[in-house]
Amino acid sequence: MKIALKSILLILALSLSVVSCREEEEKSEIEQLAEEEGAKVKIKDDKVKVKTDDKKIKIKEDDGEIKKKVKVDNDDN
């Protein structure tokens, strides 16, 4: 009985550590975008919009899948 309890606790600890690392990576990407100079960040339910002087980035979660769109403004007309 003790072996089964120890095994369950070990599996639980490992699964929690994997999940917590994944969430940190997602946060760090959004934080990096927000740290750009002059960036404006808007956060709604499942959408994040980042706007800088020369590009617009939209990050959206749709059915568990994260979609990212980048639009770069060119003034080379």
C-alpha cells in the first residue's frame, strides 16, 4: 500500500511540474512582446493585441490552439 501511495504522489508531482513549465513559456512570450519600446498591449478574454510603431501582433486561443498573426507596416512607398 505504501508503494502505491508513493508512486501516485511521484506521478502527481511530475505532472504538475510539466504543466507549470508550459504556462511559464506562454507568459514569457507575451511579456517579451509587451517589453518592446512603445508597445501598446490590450488583453481581452482569449485575445492579446500588441501594437508597436511598425507592427501589429494578435495572439488568439481558439479551441485550445494558439494562433498568432503578425502584420508589419512598410513605409517604403
